[in-house]
Amino acid sequence: MSTENQKMKKIVIALDAMGGDHGVESVIPGAAMALKARPNLEFILFGSEIAIFRELEKFPQLKKCSVIHHTNHAISSTDKPSDALRKGKESSMRLAIDSVAQGRASSVVSSGNTGALMAMAKLVLKVLPGVQRPAIASKIPSVNGCSVMLDLGANISCDSENLAQFAILGSVFARAVMNVDRPTVGLLNVGSEQMKGNDVLRAADGLLRSVSIPGDYKGFVEGDDITTGKVDVIVTDGFTGNVALKTAEGVGKFFKNVIIEEFKHSVFSKIGYLFNMWVFKRIKNRMDPREYNGGLFLGLRGICVKSHGGADAYAFSRAVIVAADMVENGFNETVIREVEEFAEAEASLGITAEGLA
Amino acid sequence: MSTENQKMKKIVIALDAMGGDHGVESVIPGAAMALKARPNLEFILFGSEIAIFRELEKFPQLKKCSVIHHTNHAISSTDKPSDALRKGKESSMRLAIDSVAQGRASSVVSSGNTGALMAMAKLVLKVLPGVQRPAIASKIPSVNGCSVMLDLGANISCDSENLAQFAILGSVFARAVMNVDRPTVGLLNVGSEQMKGNDVLRAADGLLRSVSIPGDYKGFVEGDDITTGKVDVIVTDGFTGNVALKTAEGVGKFFKNVIIEEFKHSVFSKIGYLFNMWVFKRIKNRMDPREYNGGLFLGLRGICVKSHGGADAYAFSRAVIVAADMVENGFNETVIREVEEFAEAEASLGITAEGLA
């Protein structure tokens, strides 16, 4: 029964109620959905009291588990990160992050401005002990279900140590959130042979082959392996990861549009679509980007999840549940331990930043 | 009538008849298809005389326009580029490239080993005057029809001058093959703002803004712009381009598999598929990868097109037609002129490799 009790331990999540395209209209119903799935959640809702209260009235169960922290200030999607840092101290986003730093909440979820959220989270929460650079990760749909890819844009250039640490962050995430006991890890490259790529990649490959991580390192993977599910964790620098993720999103949209266009093409094709609507619904459900909502800022002293700006209630609830899973399964505690073990193993093998001694 | 005569000038193309998964069985029928579309083509077919002859018997029209150059040697898909260079001097691939260097053919098309083809083509054909580095390009389907992206893997890292030259190569290609009078050009980055990316990208952006190229430079584009057709030419280094292209291919396959799986799911969905088969055929035609077959080695003294290893006859014919278009529209002559003009403009503006003086 102790495990049951532990599982049911209350988890307090700070929500930026003003973030994203829909603000309270997706955040509040999204929180309500997440609460239905995870009755041990509690929320602190940051934003305009009137707006939050009006929406909260519709969800009596959520109301019971929520506290409102009023502020009239909000970061807009066009604010520069530097401006947000300077002028946004009373914003719903900043106050939500502050509440994590103060220990009032375990994690924060926001659909607001990505750059501002990253800048504030780094400044306020700071980096976990032993972690060199925080990274942005996301779940990616694949043939086998899903993978996690990182970094997606926090670090334009990375050294081999950074990449090795991302492999640890990604592996711990796959264990904590995707329930993969022993995640497989690949390093994104232009070929699978060991001589491929650049010096940084080859050094990271050497490092990951010499020192054990909380996953099984499988060597280099290529762009088309991202969706085959060849590995659970895809590690890359923030430049390549960002281009790959956006390319994948673009191709997905392109496919969808071609299918819609062709089925709208004539009366006959429209009838054909109606006839097969239920199959298309199944396809749509399998590819539903809402299931993969949540850019994860990994490596900070506090869980921070960036929900998509256009997220609806369901998508937002998915991001909240990822945050809850990370807290519940001790993501940050495991990262600290694993990063420390990795550093010790490196030291005992005499590995320096320049490679094997 | 002189234009008509010029258009009908004979074009001799060297074909590696032994390359790819299907060898003569896709090369010969593919050449026959290309000949039907372009009656001014002539071919030199490199490979096993017996195998070529047997297949050629089926295409009397092609037989009239073809010469066989016999060799029993072929490069295999597993040969390393270095081994191919040393031991492959009598191979069908090498002899086909040699024929371009000797001026017997205007261009070469091969479905063989990419690494070997690139290594041999660089060694034998050499780089065009003024061109720093050859690049691999490919047509990519987009909402507007198609774009061209380069480099796709020839140069793992690039400096800003290399990228600016790729912009020229891509623009001249779009004009010569895609019939775009004034192609738009974008530099692949993680955001569209001028401060995004790394030093090399920002320097290339500055260069392309100061010196005119045979296209309209539009600044930075992102991964999801590749398929929206925002620009006709997408410029990137070989690492990023390779990852982006393979990611896009992977997502395409993933989508296709999900659709097939769901329509095969039950008797009802199978009937639904039959009912809509013609719509799926239209969708398939629009996305047909065979239309985009042909990796183009741009910047060499001779046109060299790498057809996909698994290319069937139709796909191979598309690669042959791209080669013919490049020859017919004076791709290399234009590149030489444009690269020279760019260098002169740079010099007159006092731009050095370190940026604006």
C-alpha cells in the first residue's frame, strides 16, 4: 500500500493561464482533463483572476484543487526574451516559474512565448548540478509508438560532452515518461558508419561507447531513423534537431494537405471520403500531434514544459500529464545521480574534454 | 527556326548500365522512355555487352541511338569510395565518367554506389573554374510544385563563401531545369530573424544580401518551409541537408505506412479503399518520388546525375531527362559565368573571406 500512497502523493503544478493563442480557454479545460486522468494533481493558476474565475466555474472539481494567483501582466508571443526578462517580472509566466523556484509548485506548464520561457526558466530555476547545458526535448511519433529527440534548439552548437549529457537526459526521460526500462539511444548523423560526420560527433560516439549511460547506446542513426523507431532516444545538437523537427512537421502538413485537396477534388471523391471517414479518423488519431504536445526543458532545477502555442484543451492536458510523470518518477533526482555517475566513470577512465587520455 | 534546330541538337549521355538494384533492367527501359520524350538523345551504354544487348533487343528505337561500350567490371553498392577509385578503373561507372571527361558524352547517369560515384566524378571530371566545392542537389516536392535543395551530403561543413556559391548553383539549376525565370533562394536556419543561427550562416546571409546572384535571395528559411515552397532554392551545408532530406523521406514513408495499415485493418476498410482507389492513385501520383529521382552533382566539369539505387525504368528516365535539360540549357556554362560575376562583385565591394571590409 505504500507504493499506492506514494503514487497518490499530491503534485502541485503551476500553470501560466495567459499563455498561448487560447489562454484560459485551453489552459483551464486542459487542467480539468489532466485532473480527471490524475486525481492527485493540484494547480496554481497564474493570470487574470476574472478570466480564470469565469472559466473555472465550469469545472467544480478543478476549482476545488486550484489556487488562483492574480496578475494582469502577460508575456506576448512577440516579446523578445531579453525584454521578457527585464519587464516581465510580474507576468503570469514569470510568477509561475518563480513558484517552482520557491518550492510551492513542482513544475510549470506554459503555452506562451518559447524564447521568453526558456530565458526565464534558465535564469530563475538555474541548471541542475552537474548538467552543463539544458536542452529542449520532445516526443516524436514513430512506427513503434514514440521516441524522444533532443536538443531541439536550446543550443545551436554543442561539444561532445554536451551531446553525451543529452543522451543521459533523454534516457532518463524515456524511462520516467515513456516507460521504457532500458531505452536505446542513437546519435543523429549522415551515416551509420563510425567514420561519418564531424569531429564532435565522432568524439561523442567514442565517449558514449566508453562510459555507460542509463540507456543502451546504439551508435549513429540517420534522419529516416527518427520515425522508424530504431532508437528510443535521438541525440543531436540544437541546430540539427530544430531543422529536423520542423522539416518533419512540414512534411506531415504537406501530406495532410494533399490528401484533403484530393478528397475535396470532386463530388465523387467527397462521397468517397464520407464513406471512409471512420478510417481517416483512426489515421488522424494515430498521428494526432496533440498526443506529442510538450517541449521539455530538461536539465533545470524544476520541471518546465512548453505547450504548443496553438494547443487546445486536450493538447494542453497532455503537456500537464508529461510534467506530472516527470515529477512523479523523480526525473530530476535521477538525472543528478546519473550525471554524477557518468562524470565519475569518465574521470576513472581518464577521459578529458579532449577525448580519451 | 534556329532555336528549334538548337533544341534538337544531339545530346550524348553516358549510362552506367550496371548500377543500382536492377542494372540493365531499369537502365535500358528507362533510356527508351527518356528517348521517347526527348528524341534528340543518344546513349553510350557501359557494361556487360551480353546483358545490355539482350535488353536492348526489346527497344529497337533505342538500339538505333545507342553505342555499347563493353566491360565486365562493376562497382558494387558495398565498395568503399577509396577502393572504387583504386580498383574500379575498368568499371562501367568509371568508364562512363571517363567518356564525359573525354568529351564523347555530355553527361553521365548512374544508379550505382553514391560515394564511389562522387569520388570518381570529382577525380575525373574535376571542379568547374571558380567553383570552390561541388555540391549534391535534389528536387524536392512542395506545395507549389517543387524546389531544389543543396548541399545534401557532399560537404559536411561549409563556410559562408561555399554557401553563397551553392545559392548560385541552385539558382542556375532552377532556371535550367525547373523553368523558373527568377528563382527565390533561402538559407536554411532555425529561425527567420537575421540574428538566428551561427556565424557562418550570418556571414553567408550578409554576403547574399550584398552581392547579387542569379536568383532573389529571401533570407533565412526554416525546416517547415522546405515543403511549403516558400523559396525555389534551399541552401544548406551537407550535414544539415542530408539530415533534413532523410528526415523528410522517413516521415513520408511513415505516413504512407500508417495509411496502408489502417485501410488494410478490416474488410470494411479494404472495401473503402477499393471504392476510393482512384483518389489514392491521384495522391500517389502527386507524391511520386520517381518524379524527383536524381541526385545532382553540381559544380563539376561535366554533368553527373546519381539516380536512386532502387530506381525503376520510369524513375531512371526522369534522371536522364534532368541530365538532358542541364546540358541543353547550358547549366555549366551559366555557372562559370555567374560564379565569375559574383567573385568580381565581391572584389569590387571589398568583401573578403572574413566578411565585408
